[in-house]
Amino acid sequence: MHRYLRLGLGTLAIVGSILGLVVMVPVLAVGGRLGFPLEYLLFCVFALYVYGIWAGARALTNDPNWQRYNSYFWIAQVPGVVTPSFAFLVSAAAGTWVYVRITPTLGAGLTFYLGSGMQISYAKATGVTLLGANLVALGIGLFLSFYRRNGA
């Protein structure tokens, strides 16, 4: 893979993960008052961002398996779901979320942003059901998987 592309993807993973951890600081400050399901999900998101920093560092150091590590990191950010009782959306560095709204009325939408973020809620009535995918993360993850499999 071209050196600058490898360095760019590694930097994107590191910077996006660091931004994600910074976004988490106010939520982590709440501590153990969130309850079991949310604390577990926060731990998973925290672990994902730490893994993103590690995977990005593997790309910067040209580790032989850096493409695999980074593809796992990006693919983990693809799905997003919001229901009346549960919401889970996570992304690092950039995102283009395409989603289908199922309730209260059928519809679709697109959201684009630069930066990292997360939306996690449990037992919080929203009245909306959305299923979505982060197209930026999907594109990078599939590109790295395809590139790795074809030995280029």
C-alpha cells in the first residue's frame, strides 16, 4: 500500500480514537451511577477507542498485520441502532451515517460530520426506531480487507 495512505489511515485512527476518548471524559466522570448495561457499553466503547490507537500505531510502524487490525477497528464502527429503549452509535474521526427510520413514520436520512462521537442510552424512551450504517467506516474497513486479501 502507498506509504502516505498507510500513514493517513493510521493517523486517522489514532486522532479519531483520542477524540473519542476526550468525548467520553464527561460520561466517565459520572462513574458507577449509570448502572450495569450502560457501564458495560461504555467499557466496550472505551476498549474500541484504545484499540483504535493501538491499530493506528501499528499502521504508522508498518506492522505486517496493520491492515487487519485497522479493518477490524473500522468495521466495528459500522452498525448503529436506535430503538425506544436502547441506542448505540459510535464513530471515530469521521462519519457518514445513512439510516432508515422505522417508527413513528417510515423515512430515511443522511448525516455527515468530522470528529468522533458516541450515543449510548438505555431505558430512555425516544419513540423513534432507526437502523443505520456508518459509510465512512464501512468503506475504509472494506477497502483494507479487500486490499489485504489481494496481497497488494
